[in-house]
Amino acid sequence: MIIYVVRRLAAALLLLFVVSAVTFAIFFVIPRIIGSTPETMAARYVGRTANEESIQLTAERLGFYDPVPVQYFTWVKGIFVGADFDYGAGIDHCPAPCLGYSFLSRQPVWPDLLDRMPVTLSLAVGASVIWLVAGVSTGVLSALRRGSVFDRAAMGMALAGVSLPIFYTGLMSLALFSYTLGWTAPGGSYTDFTENPAAWAGDLILPWVTLAFLFSASYARLTRAGMLETMSEDFIRTARAKGLPERQVVVRHGLRASLTPILTIFGMDVGLLLGGAVLTESAFSLNGLGKYAVDAITTNDLPKVMGVTILAALFIVIANLVVDLLYAVLDPRVRVS
């Protein structure tokens, strides 16, 4: 087991290195390949009235004339020990971890990410609990009652959940439950959990349910398919022949054997949401990481976009690492292989 964990940790670190290199290449290497020069890249960080001399000076101060490996090393070094940015009017220090420095707001990106992270974390955790419980439960019941009215109705709802985009269901939910009926808080409302847990849940219940409706549909269909396949296996018939209660046969034998694919997509989905639920946060005007990235793209503030990208990649790698470790718990054969 220890060797398995060490291998997975080493693979996660290697993957983080690859992701950081690819991310750096997307923002700094590919623009040069398609024709950008150090001057055109530096022009984003100076005023529109800047002359050619000031643009060249800015490009030199930002290291755009350095070789690409040197730029990458400087960027990675800033994540661990911080970095200093000389933009002409003075030198600004970006403390570690320096995931970027916005030359539009003259502020490091990391404090902004920390400020937005509780919103995204609250949205992802609450919605994931709802869609996991609702989706898996619906899938199990549909598999056990195959062909019944409940099965057909549940799969019809699942089809609707998969088909309807989140920006449609989000706006329709706001119009109905918030602005017409007044049952839930309107968009843009968020209360910190430490201040008032009840208000925190009340503000997020509609985004939770709307987001969970999209994901629980996929989980219900996947669980149903897995349970239908598993419940026809020989070991299920053997468990029933031993006289085990039906509940124990379904939960301990059938559902456990069907959890592997569910666990895979759950880790990916949670990791992606922790990196920013772009459409949900935009629809409900929640100031999380997703809306932060959208605003940064709108204003062409590339360091902010790069910071969100790196943080999202980190969440996805961690989520996959946790999933790999849980595989070993659910299926001991994974540790052997």
C-alpha cells in the first residue's frame, strides 16, 4: 500500500510539472509562434499612449527578451519564493506563492484568488453532496425497479438534466423561485459560513440545486447502467444463495462494485468545479473563481487568467490523486496491479 501511495504521489508531482509547463507555453510561447513579439506582449502592460521606447523598456524589465527556459524558471521560482516586478514607476513585490501579478490593478493575483475561493468551495461542496446522493440513489432505485413508472420518470428527468444548459436552468430558477415566488435569495447573495451558517445555506441553496440537477442526471444514468450490469453477475447470485439480506446484497456487493466509474467522474467533476464553476457563478452573479476568470478575460488581464488556470489544474490533480487512493480502498486489486 505504501509503495502504491508513493507512486501516485510521484505521478501527481510529475503531472503538476507538465501542467505548469504547458500553461506557461500557452500564455508565453504560443503567442510568439503565431507572430507576437516581446514588444507586442509588453504593450498589454503599458498605456495606449506609450511610445516605442517605453514599450521596449517594459519588455526588458519583464524579461520578455530572455530565453524561454529562463522565463519559465523565473516564473516557477516566483511561485515558491515570490517575485519583483519593475514596471517603470517602481518595483512591486509579489509574495509567494506568486501565481501572477496584474499590471492593470497593480495587485498580486493570489490574494484575489484566496478572497474568491470560499465562494467557489462552498458552491462545489454543497452541490456535489446533493448530486452524489440524489444521483446515486435514483440510479440504484431505477436499476432495482427496471421498466417501472419510477424508472421511466427518473430517466426522463435525467435526460432533461443532461440536455438543459446551466445558464438556462439557472436563469429560469432565479426568475421563478427568487423573483416571482420569493422563496430563495436573489442572485449575487453570499454570506460567509463563519458569520451565519443558516444565511450561507439559504443564499446558496438555489445554485446548489440548479448545479446538482445537471450533474445528478449523469450520475443517475451511470449508476443505473452499472447496477444493471453488476446485479446480473455470478457473485450477486452467490450472495443471495447464502441467504444475505437483499439490502446487504445491493449496498455491500452490488453498489460497491459499481462505484469505480462513479468515483472517477466525481473526482474530475469536483476538481473542475473547485477551479471555477464559470456558468453557474456567472448566472447567479457569485464572485467566485469562475466569474473572476471571466472578468479577467473580458479585460484581457492575462496574469489573472493564468493564476486561475494553475489553481484549477492543482485542484484537478489533487482530486485525481484522492480518487486513485480511494480506488485502492474500494478494490484491493488496484494495489496489486
